[in-house]
Amino acid sequence: MVGTSLQQELNNFVRSLREQGILDHNFDTLSRIQNDQSPLFVTEVINLFTRDAENAITQARDSLQEPSVDYDKLIAAVHQLRGASSSIGGCRVALACRELRSAIDDKDKERCNEILQRIVEEYQTLHVNLAHILNLGRQILALQRGQHQA
Amino acid sequence: MMIGAEGASSSKKARISENPVSKNRPYFALVVDDDPMIRRIHSMILKSVGFKVEVAENGKEAVDLFRTGAKFHIVFIDMEMPVMDGIEATKAMRAMKVESKIVGVTSRNSETEREVFMQAGLDLCYTKPLTMAKIVPLLEELQKN
């Protein structure tokens, strides 16, 4: 059945992201706790994460571009991004955030900029893959609704 | 007898879990975090193991809930929040003689920062994210007591 193969495709895709280290077990938890009462839970979380992450990255970038770096603002942005990415299973982004925190503690602006660039790249990779997960999820949900109505 | 936040506004009423841990003894949790994503995730995880969950967006909202007479078995509270942060909120709750277990949940991993949070009156401090592995032992402890 198409629904089963789509679900299998989604499962295989998430598994491959786990194997590549792009997602960790925390994403599996989110999928597991999604239920009939909250069928769009994972979708909601991914959308909230995207908003959080892009705000935090913008804030971090702005802080580093100031003539006198606002390290407090940068720390707040990094911790928000780290918390959000680790909660969704975006372990590479979370790890890069940890490294950025270390560079901030050293007040090393150049290293901060390098690591922020890496965070942006890791986030973009994560974002593209989460978008694919959302797309597959939408297709599965549409199919399920179509089957219920039939 | 521990009750939920029945005095809270309708927009913050706890959603009743359909799978209570025990029909005779529901457990009530308060999730305090300014990030809607974290509130959503932590609420769902807690509900999945049977907690009835209320949320607050900052420390002041959490303290106000207790002031209105709400009681929770356990509070999960973020460190950094606007209006009133987790440290100040925890101090305020303990000053009010709140006996709930208060668990800090933070992205900060500096020992100094976590120690300051613990000193405010936490029972425990976890690094985000909240996971089943962290919650289940807490639930088992509540059930034992």
C-alpha cells in the first residue's frame, strides 16, 4: 500500500539521518509521543524550531557584527539555539553551539565568527532534511485522511 | 491532596491526560519556559507518561500560579526567562514554602551557573532536553512517596 511505503520511506530517511549524525534519539522521542490527539505535534515542533533557530542565528550574527561585541547577547542566542536544537535532536547544531560558547568564553571574535558560520551550515543541512520529513509526513497524513473518508 | 491549577485563567487550564499514571492519583506538573517549542515538547513528554501539565511562560507566571493556590507535584523550570528568571522564581517559590519538587532544565553547562541555580532551591538540575530517561525516575520517586 502507498501509505505503508511512504511511512517506510520516512522511517528509512530518519534512520539515515541518525546514521549520518544529523539527528539523534531525541527526534525519535518526538515521533514516538505524537499521538491521535496531537497528530501534527512533530510538524508544530519543527516549525517552532525553525523560527527559534533563525531568530537565534540572526541575533548571534548581529552581536558579532557590532564594533564592540555584545557577548551577553551572543551567549543568550547560543544557549537558545543549543536548547532548541538538542530538544529536536539536531545534535550537530547543538555541538557547534557548545563550541561557540567556548569561543565566547575566550572572547575570541574570529573563532566565534568561524564557528557561527559552521552553525549556519549545520542548521541549513538540518533544515533541509527536516523539511523533507515534514513533506513526507504531510503526504502520509493526507493519505490517511483520504482513506478515512473513503 | 494535591490539586492542579484550578484557579488559573482558562487559557492556561491543564489538559487532562487520558492515560493517567494512576486513576486514583494523578500527578501534576508545571513547565516553565519562555520558549513555546520547549513548553510544547516538555508538556507532550510529561503527558505521555501520565502527568497532567500546566505551562507558564516565565518565572513570574509560575510564582503567580502558586500564589493563587495552585499546587503541583513537580515543577520543571528554565533558567533564563524574561520578566522573572528561573533563579529568582525558584527563590520566590521556596520563600513561599512551596514544597513541590523543583527541577531546573537549562542549556547552560557551566558548573558555576548550574550551582547558582541549584542554590536558589532546586532539587535537581538537568541539561536540556528533558527526556524519558530523566522523567521516569522522577515519576517513580513520586509514586514511592
